[in-house]
Amino acid sequence: MKTLRASRGVGIGCRMAMVTALIAGGLAMQTLVAAEPAHAGPECRQPFCGKVDNHAKKRILISRDWCGGGERKVGNHPCYSNGRNQDPHYAWVQPGQGSSRYFKDTDAFLVDVGCRVTWYSGGIRSVQASHRPQSEIWIRVHNNERIWIADVRC
């Protein structure tokens, strides 16, 4: 690929258009890749809030809240187990529903004990919680992230 300096045959207007296109493309990619951490509050402005759409045949439990860091939490909801003892807000999303009917910003969904949940968010992912006690898994949903629940098997 020629550098801008080596491309003397290209006019300054064309070079400026190429640079502008590269900058705009880079900013668009940065917006897609760098999603904000999930948390309800003034930082989340529609349509840049976490959302879960349930396309599975079973309902799925969602939470409006996420306390602490990490991408997933095995066991109790992170708002109970990270020393904050906050009461997270929950709702069941039925098949064919979206979480925005319950919360402006959804921050987590549950993979219940003994269940496998398959979802899509920029790639297909799947997690199975084991049958041992307290082994449910809470999966974090970041701002500007849309989760498509494809399957829930228990």
C-alpha cells in the first residue's frame, strides 16, 4: 500500500478524503468494540443500554443491576455476594419478549442450576451451570450490548 507521501499522483483533495474515511471508519469500529461497563443510571442513554431479547422457548430471568466487576458470577447475584447486599431488581422475560418492557437498562441474565443457555452477541456463546448447589451463573450485559437468547435447556 502506498503511503500518502509516495502517492504524488493523487491530489490533496483525494488524500484528505481517504484520511477522513479512515478516521470515520476507525471511530465507528471503536464505538462497536468499546462498550461501557454495565450499570443502570444516568450513564446509559437509549438506545445504548443493555438489552436481552428472548427467542428461546423458555423464560429467562434478568436483572437490572450488576455490582462489582467481572463478566460472570457463579452463585448468588453479584449484588448480594460482593458485600453490598443490595436488592437487585429481577424480571422474567417470556419467550418472544424483550427486557426493555421491564427495565430501561438490563445488566445481567441467569443461567440456572443444571441449565444451558445459548445466546448471540457478536458471536454465538453458550454456558452450562452444573448441578452442584449454588452453581447458577449470572452473565453480565454491558451498555450498548444486545443479547439474543437462542436456547434455554434445563
